[in-house]
Amino acid sequence: MSRVTLLSMAHRLQMRLLTWDVKDTLIKLRHSVGEEYASKARAHGLVVEATALEQAFGQAYRAQSHNFPNYGQNCGLTSRQWWKDLVLHTFHLAGVPDARAITPIADHLYEDFSSPSTWQVLEGAETTLKECRKRGLRLAVISNFDQRLEDILVGLGLREHFEFVLTSEAMGCPKPDPRIFHEALQLAHVEPAMAAHIGDSYPCDYQGARAVGMHSFLVVGPEPLPSSVRDSVPKEHILLSLSHLLPALDLLEASSLMREGGGSK
């Protein structure tokens, strides 16, 4: 089947809305968390190994997310305080228990991670977003991020591509909670079957979107997929890079049209 035929089918059965995860789908940190934390510590006269901080951050993040989900909204925390507490816990686990020494570091790290200069746009992201808009697709963000995301996207030149940005902090619940996907669909006035979500998390993005009736594509990195994920996601739903999205949409549209037509040629 030629690309011209696929495009013709796509125009006859138009996908209306694409919602996007952000972190590690469209943007990523320029340096690892451990490197960022170690660099800021050195600026304050503390020497802590980046590898130790990286490991400690993973442990602290899991604990913080478990004990105070979605930036501690239901526990009376602000997202800023949530992150500052996480930094304190990270340094404590890495062998620096003096909270007074870490507090100014935590403040500076919060500001650093608010800055677009700490982030970079992933290869192919901007081109793909532009091509999607040229095709007439509407774009929006559904992200488990805090209030800083809007400014980060503006600073990176990506905000203009999206009709709205829906964060878990603003919504009060994170992916894969169906409420955040339903809210996005309601904001766009689009039925689930006419929308697709793109993200890098199998449970939060791929499964979360499909649970509400949306289509979904899983962005994968160079690491092999766990067998449980590999066996659960059709190959045509896996994106090795964002440049694969439009061809994948063409195939989705074409297969949907063929099903509606009973598979006739």
C-alpha cells in the first residue's frame, strides 16, 4: 500500500487530537540528576559523588512519591516544598545529614530545574510537532509534572504547539488515573476513539490512555523492553523515535478504515 493511499485514507478517517507526555518523550535533562545535584553541592562547598546522589535520588523519589503522591497535594504540601524535602532526603541518603547545609542547595536546585536551560528538546520532537500541526492535528499535553512545566515549554519554544497543558498538579491526580485523560478529552471536545496519546511510560502513558478508549503509542529508548511490555504492545504501537509517529498514525488510520469497510479493497 503506497504512502499516497495511506494519506488518502487518513484524511477520510481523521485523527483529531494527539496528547503528549513531556519528560523523556519531548524533552530531557541536559545532565543527570546526580550530576546536577553534585554540581550545585560543589558550588556550596560540598563534595558529594554524582553516582551516590543519583542512586540516593532514585530511592528518595520512590519513597517521596509513595508517602506523598502527586507532590503532596492531599497532605498540605506545595510542589516546591515537596521537591525541597526530596532534595534533603537525597543528600541525607548520600551521607550528608546536615539539613541546614542542604537547604540553600535545595532552593537553588528548584530554581535550576525551573529553567529551560537545564532541559533540552529531544531529537525530532519539534519537527514532529510541526508536521502534526500541518496535518491538521490538534495537540495537547498530559504530564505528571508540576506548575513549572508551562514556563519550561515556553522557554524551549514548544508551548506554541499545544492548545493546553494539563499537569497532574493542576488536575489533582497523576497518570494513569483516568480522570486526567477524561479531562483532556473534555477540554478538547473530542471522543476517545479520535484521540491518541504518546509517551514513554508503559503503565502511565500507554495503558493509561488505552484504559479510557484512546489510541496510544509507546516511545522507547535504546534499552530492551521488558518481556512483559514487549508481549503486550503491538509493534505498530512502538516508536523507536518520534520520526516514526506519522507513519504509525497512517497505519492506524488505514487499518481502522479497512475494519470499518469490512476489509474490502
